Amino acid sequence: MQVKDLTTDELKTLIRETVLEVLEDFLPDPDAGMTIKEEFKQELVEIQRRRKSGTRGISAQEAASRLGLG
């Protein structure tokens, strides 16, 4: 198959995948080989659980209030 035979969406996907591959080659993962604390891991799991169930986090207004910004 040649580029001229690709649909617009197929071409966009090909370009996107190529760019990601090049970026991965030039920009290694700075967190590779590192570990996270179990407490933080559990927080991430809880966030995923809430998102899957449709529960949202706190509002921007509440976040600002907690940070003393509002």
C-alpha cells in the first residue's frame, strides 16, 4: 500500500504513530526503573475506581478553597 492510497484518518494515524516512535527513541522515560510508594499506588487505584464508577473529584472552587485561594 502506498501513501496515496491511505484515507485521511489512516494517514493521520500513521503520522501520529511515527511521531510517537521517534519521541520515544529520543526522549527516554525519566521514571524508568523507579518505584512508587505503596500508599501512592493505592491512591491511583482509588482514583481509577472512582472514575470508572462516574464519581468526579472535587470542584475547582473547592480546590481553590483548600489551597487558600478563594
